[in-house]
Amino acid sequence: MFGFIIITTAFKNIKGKLTKKDMFCNIKININSNTVYTKAIIDTGNFLKEPITKIPVAVVEKDILKGVIPEEILNNLSNIIEGKEIALGEYLSKIRLIPFMSLGKENGMLIGIKADGLAINTQDDVLFIKNIIIGIYDGSLSKTGKYRALIGLELLENKGGNEENEHIRTVKI
């Protein structure tokens, strides 16, 4: 009973400190010397990690990644999940399969790609995360188009959950 009260109080305090303005940030994704910028929402319910390495996953709409990831991969996401042979080239070692569960899908599978880095520009500072996987979502995350990516709160709290990540406060995107 005591634990429940502490957890409930802590959750209310954290939720009270987050405003709508604090929930959005700009991100920069680097994959194989290619860069893309987009707006993301901080998803407090996103605890998605790659199951083997436990690297956090940022979910990004497929359309944002055009020009950064080859069309061959983006156009064949379901074929890759099904195990069909697709020419992945240099991206073969970067591709990950990420199981997920959500309200609409109990046993889903998401294609992820190991990124060279992700910069998260919040109102307070900029975080650069080296150890990150970009989950490719084949659809729209926002009905209004206000954001095109989801990042977990863990990425902001402990810089990706990994000591290999760097925290940079002086760089602006």
C-alpha cells in the first residue's frame, strides 16, 4: 500500500512538470553519413528496446527516412520481416527486427536500423546519442502531422541508458 502511494505521488509530480511545449523536440538522425531532421514527441510510454542488445529504439515515419535509407529497404519492410531475400548491401549488418506490443497490435514486428547517432534538441540542451536504433514505422504517427517520430523518456533521462553515449550542452540543431 505504501509503495503504491509513493509511485502514484511520484507519477503525478513528473506528469505535472511536463507541459505540452516540453513534449516536443527536434531531432537529427545520422545514418551512413546521411542526415535527416524532424520533429518528435517525447512518448512517456515508449520503453521499446532492441531485444538482444537492449539498445533504445526511436520510432520514425518511413517517409522521413527517404533519401537516408535506400528505397529498396523502405519499399520492402514487410518482405524483410517475412524473411524474403532482399538486397540489403551495406545495411545488412544494421538491420534489426524489433518485436513490440501496443494497444492496436499485440504481437507486432518493426524493422529497425542501427543509426550512427541521434541528436535530440530539447528546450534546455542537446543530447547526442550514439547507441540508438531507428524503428521504421510504415504509416503516420500523428493525425495533424505535428510530429513524425517518437522518442522514449529514457533517452532524455539517462542519455540512452548507456555509458557510451555523450551528453552535449553547447550544440544547437
